[in-house]
Amino acid sequence: MCGIVGYIGHREALPIVLEGLRNLEYRGYDSAGIAICDGARIRIRKRAGKVAQLAADIEGEEFPGTLGIGHTRWATHGEPTDINAHPHTDASGRIVLIHNGIIENYAVLKTRLERKGYSFRSETDTEVLAVFIGMLYERLGDFELAVRTALQEVEGTFGLAILSKDDPDCLIAARRGSPIVLGIGDSEYIVASDASAIVAHTRRVVYLRDDELAILRRDGYVTKTIGDEFIAPEIHELDFELEQIQRGNFPHFMLKEIFEQPVTFRDSIRGRLLVEQGNAKLGGLTTVADKLRVARRIILTGCGTSWHSALVGEYVIEQLARIPVEVEYASELRYRNPVIYPDDIVIGISQSGETIDTLAALREARLKGATILGIVNVVGSTIARETDAGVYLHAGPEIGVASTKAFTSQLAVLALLGLYLGRQRDLSASEGQHLAKELNTIPEHITTILDSAPTIEYIAHQYAHCTNALYLGRGVNYPVALEGALKLKEISYVHAEGYPAAEMKHGPIALIDENMPVVFIATCDDIYDKVISNIQEVRARRGRIIAIATEGDQRVAELADHVIFVPPTHSLLTPILTTIPLQLLAYYIAVARGCDVDKPRNLAKSVTVE
Ligand code: G6P
């Protein structure tokens, strides 16, 4: 979603701000803008479109100054137009700000300001905030005080970076609900909505918490609450390298991340899998081990791909640990006054750790006394910090909007969790050892599947023109069908639906004809024969069948138009393997259709608004 970058120091701000914006592009956006202050004036340029277009527009123009801010906007209030793009200014043009989040009481504030004679150029909630701060500044004569006073009246969420022409040695950043990270350099500071815009300059960061702001000056900085209480900043070290957010030789981040999976999966299980004991050691859960032992129910929640991994988790944990597991969309859970007991364990699954619905669902569960845990990729993210305990994915930064490596790492962690909970209960050591051994060989299996990328690319070309696709799977591979369909939708804009294979007869079968590709996940397990029957049903209606099958399965190979093999493994671990060909299929179809794979239209990597 929207991206923020701000710089104050001794170097020219423009190149730093533009480079920061490029590193934030992956979050998804539709307009971009910058403001650079040279001490006497603040020059602003903004437009609908990409950062590259903005950079081309200003090429050759002078934007001097060592203080600046930049923004990528993902439209919420008002269309993606030049005027609605950030930065926004107050009525006098002295206060300039960029904003992530939503000011919920902007309409009330706007009416108040209009009554006082203020007018507005854009349709955004952000401009209202800028004008409001400007009005307070006129009255109070103090930049910081005006910002704090305004933020106390604001309802909703914000990540902000704010400049004042009257105070060219000051950059103010503030947060409620939308992340803000401060990069602490040598007499210079970089403010950003995520660390990708910072890592090129410094590894030392401070994560602002809700209702905190930072006042950054060239000779030092302070952090305080918006109520004016000083906070001692906690400095963290970033745990990733600049190369990890660069594409290397891959044409897209998504492909890079798909191919990283043997390594990222290994990183997720490293030091956690106890093959000999048939168990898992999850250091992040030590403090809640007793609660987990007596838990009567687990609720898994998340959004998008993370919700799909929760669905796989339900099969895995119920089968291994025999604990009832419920899975719920975070956006639904948070609003329906759910029945949650104090001995429930509610686990939020999130790549970014910032998805607002997941965070809100966890807060709701906490309110009802449950233990709340996080399975999160981004270290130091809000969900990671707000939960009682949790497990990091260690998948490294995921830049492609369509989640790939984070999904398989989520499945890795859920398998480890299932193993751990199982061994606390009825799972025998030998069953545990069997699963652990198989888990340990998954990275090699992923490599084997990636070797079939050229075959998958060939298949993708046969179907790139299609307008619909159906994905079918059963049992633990039903969520993989959902995920496969989601991947295709997200990046190729082909309409795709995932279904439990048997449900096909209750509706989607009506869609099947010789133009309809049907992707079956048909690995050898206890419901294999049932899936074969479903394949026959599609074949009888001349649907085109692409099957993901277990290596050497001639029966499926004969029935399907195309088959992609995956190595055999423990049935509960098959989703980790079957999902890889579906990621590649979606990728190659999107590329063949000329789509912008890493930045699909309208999507955002991290959804920090409702
Ligand atoms: C967005 C992304 C999806 C992601 C979902 C949940 O919609 O485009 O790829 O699965 O958010 O994000 P999270 O960071 O919570 O896993």
C-alpha cells in the first residue's frame, strides 16, 4: 500500500528520496510525489503514475536541498489523479505532508475548516489533515505542537512525514496504525514506511509505535507520544541485506522469490526441526508452552494467501495434534463478536505483519482473554510486536506482490507447530520422526520441481489466452487449489476459481467445456481415487486437464492433457510441493499476457487500511 520516505541530513535529498520510492514500489501504488526543502522554499512535484514517470518529469530540473519527503499513493479517498497525489500542503503552503492510512473523521474536520473559510483542492482526507495542522500552526506558532495537537483530534490511521518551510531543520514523523521506521544514520535520518527504503543507508532502525512521533533534526532526534511524553528509542539492527531486495538476474521479483524457495524453506526450519526426536523446537513459543499444552482450541486467522496457509494449517494441526482448529478471515473475525474463550489460542498469520484486519482480529481476541500469537515474516512488524509470542518465517523480504516464498514458509512453520503440538499430545515419536524426516527433504523436492519450469512455461503458453480457469483439490490440497486460483487472478487478471474437487458437481461443472482449463491437484493419498473420479467427470465434458500428480503416476498422466509431477512426500506436506507448479503456471501465464507481474493493478503488498 502507500509508501513513505523522508530524509534529513547533509546529502542531497532528491536522489535518496527517489531511490527510496523505487524500493517501496513493490507495496503497490498508483501515484507518486516528492517535496524537497532547500531552507528557503519547498519544491513539490507529484503526479498519477509510476515513480519512473515522476523521475522523468523532473529530470534536468533543480530540486536542491538536504531535507525531503516522497510518497507513493494507493488511492482510497479520491481517484489516482495528479491533484490527489501526495504531498499535500496547508492553505499557506508552509506545511507539507505525506500520509499513509485513513483519516476517518476527515469529513467533520473538513466541514469545520470550510466554515472557517478554508478551501480544498483535492478530494483526499490527507489534504484535510494538512490544512488542519496549518490552521493550528497559525494559532499556536509552533510546528511540533501544531502536529501533536492535530493528531490528538484525528480519528483513524496514519503514518506521516511532515515538513514546515519555517523550520527547515526538522522532519516530523508520526504513526498510528500505519508503520513508520526511522533509519538512524550518521548525522542523517531516513524515515520510511518500511525498511526496504532504509537498508541501503543504515541498518540501525527505530520502529515507532502507535501514537508516537519522532522529531528529527540534523544534530539529533527525539521520540515522544503525541501527548508529549518522551520515549527512550529502542534501536534494532535490520536483519536483511540490500541484495535481498534487488532482483539480481531474474526478470521479476516473483520469479526470483519462487526460485528462492529451497533456501527460504530451509531457513524457516533451520534449528527448529529435531529430526531424531521427531519434534520441533520453536524458541518464540517457549513463554506460552504451558498454555499451548492445555489449549482446547486454536483459531487461525489471516487474509489472502496467509488465510490459505491457515486452511492448510487446520488440516495439519488437527491431524497431528487432534486439537480443534478453526480458520477465519481476519476481516470477518474482527467484526462478528466471535465466541472466544481465555483458553483459546488465536494465531494471526501474516507475511507483512501489518495487515490491519489481522491485527484488529488479534486485538479483539486479546480483549476476550485469548493467548494471541503471530506467524509473521517481517521482523519488528506490528503483529510481531503486539502478540504474546510467535514464530518468524525467516523467508527474507518478499517484494513480489503475489506472495510465494512466504506461503511455503508459513506452511513450514505450521508443520513445525503441528509437530510440536502433536508431540505435546498423542503423536508418537515414530510418526513424529517420519514427518520430521520428510520435512527435512522438502527443500530438495522443491529444487526438483523448479527444474520442470520450462515444461510449466510451455503449458502456460497453451492457456495464456483463456479467460477462465478452475482449480480443484481435495483435503489438504483444497486450500492449494484456492491459492493457485488466487495467484492466477492476482497477476494475470484471468478469472479463476478454486474449489474442493467434489463440490464441482454443485455448480462449477456447468462452466466446463473444451475451452475451460481445469487444474487438478491429484497427488497419491487416501482420497486419490476420489480425485480421479472428479478428473473423469471433467474429461467426460471435454474440459482441458492440467494435473499436478505424484512422480511416476501413469494413471493421471493418461487422463490429463498435461501433467506436472511432484516428488512423493508425507501427505500433510504435499501442499508445499503442489503449490510450486501453480505459482510458476500463474507467473508464466501473466508474463505471456504482458502483465506487470510484480506490480499487478490495484493490488497492494501490505494492506494497512480496512
Ligand atoms: C495483500 C497481498 C497478498 C497477501 C495479503 C495478506 O492482499 O497482496 O499477497 O496475501 O495482503 O497479507 P499479509 O502480509 O498479512 O500476509
